[in-house]
Amino acid sequence: AVNVASRIQGATKAFGVPILLAGATRARLPGGAAARRLGLASMVGVREAVEVHELVRSASPEWARLRAEYEAALALFE
């Protein structure tokens, strides 16, 4: 778990976001937590791809709409 957390922390720069979470961590947050799924990422030293999410500190209704559109497009892409 520590290895994955370290890799995710290092991936924030590559994704251009301030805070990344693993999918398992996102699942433990309250339903109202503002986060968007960014996809699967390969991490050095980790066998399986890790689902990553961007955590947002403050989300507007506009952000929620854009997140839904982004995640729909991501699903089509994947």
C-alpha cells in the first residue's frame, strides 16, 4: 500500500492535478466528496494498473456537470 501511495503521489505531476487518489481510497470517501475518475494508470513496481481519481476541494454545480461529461467520454474511450 505504501508503494502504491508513493507512486500515486508522484503521478500528480504527470496528471497535472494537485491531489490524486486510488480508486480504493475514493470508495472510502463520503458520497458527497468531489472527485473525478481519471482512468487507469500503470505504476512502476505495481503489477496491476491503478484506478486514479482527482480530488477537488470545492466543486460548483458547473464542475459536477463537466465531471459527468468527462467521465462519460472517458468510458467511451476506454
